[in-house]
Amino acid sequence: MAGIKQDFIDQRLQDLNDDGVDRRGFLKCMAWAGTGLVWTMSGGIPVSRAFAKGAGKNAGTGADFSFVQISDSHIGFNKPANPDVTATLQTAINKINAMPHKPDFIIHTGDLSQLSKPSEFDTLDQALKGASPKQIYFVPGEHDMLTDNGEQYLQRYGKGTKGAGWYSFDQKGVHFVGLVNVVNLKAGGLGSLGHEQLEWLEDDLKARSASTPIVLFAHIPLWTVYPEWGWGTDDSEQALSYVKRFGSVTVLNGHIHQVMQKIEGKVSFHTAMSTAFPQPAPGTAPSAGPMKVPAEQLQRVLGITDVNYVVSGGSLAIVDSPLGSSSQPASGNGGGADMAMMATGEAAAGSASEVKIDNFAFSPGAITVKPGTQVTWINRDDIPHTVDSTQGKFKSAALDTDQKFEFKFTDPGEYPYYCRMHPKMTGSIVVQS
């Protein structure tokens, strides 16, 4: 992973040569803004500027329009990684409102809520009412689809959308497409768009000129960031095949709560920070999940994305702006040590009839029981999980921290299961004959 990351940094440094940003300046920017750059574009011709160069009072001068991306607010989360996610969302909104040039709209790339409760959506709505841009576009995260397969989300935020909430719109010559890749996640798999949505996407893009700038946005990344943690979309290759003919394509996502960028030909991929809590860098911890950092460093690893479309020429870039104002990295090594920290759980379950959920894993992962045994799953994680039979034999509600699910096994056989929110989490119950 380190080699891939360095290759990307070297590529971005090469891309920045024409902008007069040297290696030292770029790495200083990267350390506190997470490789953050300002994306500017007009008529399909992109321009890149380092954040320190483009975030001042004249950053939006001459822009055709601008918008802000926020992501992963997780309203309702109240664990040690961030006991007040509403406050950090409000900080993000205050930062948006303080921009010298008012953005035209906001895009929220999912996980608005923690448990898709009405009260959580109410709190989010109330906070967003205070944002200066009144037009807000949403796509759902897996946390927004928990209790009712997304019906409440669609009632609130999906008016005029297709299927599970996908749609498109145009803004001053730029075509935006909101995609949904968090429905019907399969055991052991990644995010998924599905056949119906892919057909719609192909049809939606057919009538567009190849010179039309395209912005795709979804919750789970549309490129494979880290399959071991389910950070990717299994049918994204087909979706991206539909945009190959376009001269400029930008892909925005959330889900992983940190900045990562990748450029493939004319397609630029970008994942955003969360306004709620950070997650570890891929492979630097036993699993994904809320990462606790010192309170004074929290706002340095949360943030928003500011995107400006301007009349100019050059290369393409984005700015991710941490909520905190410090220009120093979150730790002496640019945040690497902090990104490896994870809240640890309790010891493994001691009973064969009990399965503990912690660190994004079922423990024990497989157990053998006698017919008539009642198995209890208890969530010791800081994030909700589910227990779903791959055979349709049982299905739990979303289990928040310390909540339980029980099921009595009467018939011999093997019963595989998974978490429908995090399908890389799998387990199995074997009932002896």
C-alpha cells in the first residue's frame, strides 16, 4: 500500500510542476490537508492549485460555480471517537458559511445518520438549515438504509430519484450523477450498483457530448481502495466504462473517512474526510472502524471538500479542508501513527453459544453447536452491525453497541451469515446431526 501511495504522490508532484508548487510545499500541504488540492474546471479543461495557494479570499474569483462536499456525518454516533458528532457537523457548516464566495450547493456523500432513526435525520436536517447554500444533494450510505431498506431516506431525500435513489442533474454545463452502491450488499463482497442502475447510467450518459465534464458521486468508493475491508464497488468497472469517452471525469466518494486520490487517464477519483470521526489508513489496523485520536487533534482529521469550477486552463485538483485551523500534522509523522490507532474491544467470547462482534469481526468466526442451542450475538463494537443468514434463515435488526441478537438452531446443517452493512464480516454456525 505504501508503494502505491508513494507512486500517487510522485504523480501528483509531477502534475503540479506547472503550478509552481515544489515538493516540500506539496508535502507540507499534504501533511495537514490529506493531500488536499483545489479542483477547478471549466469546459472540461481542469486546473490544479495547492490548497495553501487557492484557499484565500480570492480562491473563488472567476469561478463559473462552486460546491462543497461533506460526508459521513453519522448523526447519532456518540462513542469515544467523537461523543458529539452534531457539534463537528456544525463546525463544518460554520466553515462553509465563512467562505468568502458562497458555494452554489452542497453534496453529501452518505451516512447522514448512524442508525437511520427519524430523530437522527431530524437533527441533520435542522443543522443543515443553517448552511448558506440551500440546495443540497444527497446519496445514501449503508447506515441510512438500516431500519426500513431506505424507505425513510427516500421519503426525505429521494424525491424525483430513480430506484434506490439514483439521479442526475446539470449545473452550468457540468453533468452530475448521484449513484447508490449500498443496497443489497452480499456476504464477503464490496459495494454494488446493480444491473438496473447500470442500465440507467448508460442511458443517462448516452446523450451527453464527450466534451461534457462529468461528476459521479456515491458513498462507497468507485475504485478498489482496499478489498480486505470492503472498500470498493464490485461492478464499478462497468460503470466507469460508460465514461471513458468523456474528456473530464471526477468521482467523489465518502465511506472511508479519509482523503485518498487516484488518477486513471481522464478520470480523477477522490474520497473525502468525515465530519464525524476518522478511520485508520488501509492495512494499518486490524480492521476498519472509528479511530480515537486525542481531543485536540480530532478536528484535524475531519473536514469538508471545496470544489470550484473556474474559467482557466491546466490540470485538475481538489481541496479537503480539515475542520481545525492548525497547519501542523496530527502527529510528527504526518498522522501515520494516529491512523494506526484503534479502540480495542474485550477478550474473545468464552462460550460456544455466544459470538462477540468486535473490531469488525465475529468471534469465534465459526462454532459448532447441538440442535436446540440458542446462539447469542452481542455487539461490542463502536459501530452498528447486523447478523444476516446468507440462506435467509434469520436476520437481525441493526445492533448498536452492547445490543444482542438471539436465534435458536433446531435443524442440523451449516448456517453461514454476514453483516449486511459490512459484508466482509462473515461467520458460520454448524449444527451437529
